[in-house]
Amino acid sequence: MDKTYLKDANIVSVYDYKEFEQNFLGEFLSGVVIDDETFRFRPFEQIVTSKVVGKSTVEDNLEVITHSGSCYVIDADHKLIDISFVEFVVMRAGPYSADRILEMREQLKSQNKSH
């Protein structure tokens, strides 16, 4: 199976909030492409994958299988980040890194406090 290798990778848990209820929508992978055996992505492209359906540790890496059947290889010491569905939509449209989404969240919070 051809693999896509990512750096600065995060496993992003996406939640939808309705009437104070938190609904888990799934895990997705975000990161920067460093090597792509599938020829779908350019080097240094920021990507967000389809839903994660499987994970396995291979040596010092984590291999992540997504809903579309793709295999991504990331560092074992990746970050886990929780975001809302709305933030996920913005992240995908950007495409923004998960870190950038968290920065935007903080900026919005501080703007709301100053009004």
C-alpha cells in the first residue's frame, strides 16, 4: 500500500455541541506532507484527511488508515486536539493547521472579552 508521510501531525477529535450536549463526530488527521507515494499531494501541503478508521504502531511511527482507504505515517509523539465541528469546517476550508485553529479560537475569546 502506498503511504503519505506527514510532519507536524495532529489527531483531531471533532465534536458537535447541541443544547449543551457534546457529540463525538470522529477523529481526523491533520499535518504537513513530507513525502507522498500516492502522488496526490505536493510536498509541504497542509492537509486534513477523511475520518480515521484504524491506527497501528510501526517502529517509532503511527500508521493511520482513513475512511477513504488511505494510509498516513506520522510520528508516534503527535498531538491530540479537540475541536468543534464549526472549527473543523474552517480548518478543512483553509486548509489550516490544528495549531492555527486553536490560535484563532484564543483570538476570538480575547476579542469577546474586550467588548
